Amino acid sequence: MYRIENDLLGDLEVPVDVYYGIQTQRAIDNFNISGIKLYQFPEFIKALAYVKWAAAETNFELGLLDEKLKTAIVAAAKEVVEGKFDKEFPVDMIQGGAGTSTNMNINEVLANRALELMGYQKGDYQYCSPNDHVNLSQSTNDAYPTAIKLGIINSKAVLIQHLSPLIDSFRKKGVEFKNVLKMGRTQLQDAVPMTLGQEFEAFAANLEEEIERLTQNSNLFLEINMGATAIGTGINAAPGYAKLCAENLKKITGLAFVSAPNLIEATPDTGSYVIYSSALKRMAIKISKICNDLRLLSSGPRCGFNEINLPAMQPGSSIMPGKVNPVIPEVMNQICYRVIGNDLTVTMAAEAGQLQLNVMEPVLTFSILESMQLLINGMDTLRMKCIDGITANVEHCYEMVINSIGIVTALNPYIGYKNSTKIAKEALETGRSVYHLVLEHNILTKEQLDDILNPENMLAPKNVV
């Protein structure tokens, strides 16, 4: 069953029961590109609804929209915010038209739901029009980027909700492994002793910095261009609309939105997306580095570092019996590579802006939202299927410390650089341990040596008397 709707290109059949209309249907027909639909990003849909809600309130306050229409549009927007109509947003995330298809998708859904609430049939746009009423005083060029910014801010909050437990998991392992002595390494060579707990606590601290960075960078999205309409001149918007709409959006969302001081500058500007995407890239690089470390530390089990054991998640080979691979860090690495690639897409899309508009915002938006969703899914997987189940090979870690050349660094303040070099060289040439060579050459007594090599004396600054 279909209803017939028409636009400047003519008539088109639209499924009778759907809330979207003809322009959404054209987008469905035209843009079968990524296979990733708007409904897969519910925070973005909510953001679109909030923007239209704020616009309706503003138009009513300025005397441009009667109370009945305003009430119906706001009620419909609230239902969209609640997630009742997510499946009514089937447009592809990558689309031509600078986001017009997405903007009209929300306009049509709200118009048709408002019509129902007022007792009319879907498509009876003379009573509530997607363009004349829902999109009143707006253009895609101000409503769409404002929704993008709100959607990213809300998605950022979700991202941090998933990052924080991952940090906590690393920190718990830091406490669990606080007494596990091991060798630290620089340039993949033995360095000086540390604890496995210190290593995992460093992972936690490294990622904790990203919460502040993501929050700080997302604050740039609080400056919006509602009221700019087509290019920033505010054509077809009433005087005072821009600031009042920002205030209404602030009131509705609880976020400190402000109207951009120069709407012509703000309309094509995508600098805030670039810097936020760079924060996602930075976080991805850090997580990927940590996963590289986990893979190295668990390598073996007989011919690698073998300091930690990652949970065995699946058989590792179709030909090598008994092999188990670090599949969870591996998949997290690949997620991070995708995020890094998405950042390049954001960079190129931002650079592609021309004159008074950047028409590449759809792929820019998709890239940022996809990066956040991938990180959310990946961090949950990394935490639950890897970090929480890591165990330490305590004795093996300790044996590597005792047999390493690296502990000679701890002796350097006591026996001097020349003696330390001599002992290190002999240990390398003979394969004997530094510990036994120091005793054999009567450089220190066993009591002195044991005290110096006490883990507590090697893991932090200490005065040498």
C-alpha cells in the first residue's frame, strides 16, 4: 500500500504506513552507498529532534507558529527523542546534498507524526508541512550542522561511559600485579626492573588523560549557527531568532549552547570537527600501542616474553595444534586503524569546503560517529574478553629479572660505571648472571647485593649513601 506525494520533480509512491515522506524516499532510492543508515546512530536522531524542538519553540515565541502546531511538533519531537521512531530514519549516512536528505527525513517524520496527533492523515501537509512549519526559519545548512554537534556531544558522553570502565580494569590489574617484579624494556632491549603493576597502572593513567581531552575538544561544538539559514545571512529567519533558538536549545538539552558571533563564518566552518576527530585519533593511537604491548608481553608461550597470559578466546590456527592467538588485542588494533583512517577522511572533508558551505558534512559526520561507535564496541570487548582475565607468570617474570643484564644499572651507583660495564660485558660473553659475577669478583657482599636488588629499592628514587 502506498500514498502519493509530490515535489518539484513530480509524484512518487511512499509506503502508506511510514512517517517519512517523498524526499526521504528519493534519498533511499538515490543513496544506496555505505549500507549504514541514520537509524544506526540514535544519538544523532535525538539531536535532530532536539534541534527541531528548539526551532518550534523559538518560532512560537516569535509569533511565527501557532500554538497548536508548535505543541504537535514538540510532542512529535519528544517521541523521537524517546526513540519511538528510530526505524523511520533509513537514509544512508553518506549522501549528496550537504545533508538535505537527513534534514528532510526528520522534517517529514515530525510533520507526519504531528499530523496524526492533530487528527489528520499522513501526507496532509496543508495542516503541517515539513518545509513550511517544521523547517520554519531554518535551512539544512544551520539545522543539520547544529544536530551534528549535539549528536557528537551526546555520543561523546556515551564514549566516556565505556572508556572509564576500561581505565578501571587496567587500574585493578595494576593493584593485582603490584608485587610482580619484571624487567622494563626500552627499544625492545632489557632496561631496568619495574613491577607489572606499574606497567598496568601506566596504561590506566595514559588513557585517563583522554577523558579531559575529549571533553575539552567537544566544548567547541557548543557554538552553533542556528538562524544562519542558507549561508549565514539569516534570510527567512526573524530578527532575534539565532540567539533565542540557541537559548531554547540550551534550555531543552542542559548544554551551554551559544549562537556563533559570525554566522557567515560559522556556517562553512568545520574546524571543531577536525580537532575533535584528532582527539579520537589520539585515543586510538594510545589504545593500539597498549594492545601492541599486550601482544608482546603475552608472546610465546615458550619462545616469547610470556610475562602475562591473555584469556584464550578461540583456537588460533587451522594447521598448528595448540596455538592460541591474541585475537582481542588484534581486533582492537584494527579498530584503531579504522579510526585513524576516519580522521584522514574528516581532514579531507573539512578541507573540501567551498565558499559559504561545506557540502561534505555527511561523510565527515559518518566518520566521527563511526569512530566513536567502533571505539565503544572495541573497548567493551577489550575489557570484558581480555583485560579482566589477564594473569601474570610471576616466577617467570622474576627469573628474567635475576638473569638479566639490566639489573647492573641498579648496581651502578654502588660499584661505579666502570665496574658495572665490566660485569655487564662478562655476563654477556659468558651467559652467566650479573648477580653471581658480582659475588665472584668480591665487589659486594651477598647481604649488600641482596639489599640493593630488593624490589622495593629498585622501583623508585633512592638516596645512595
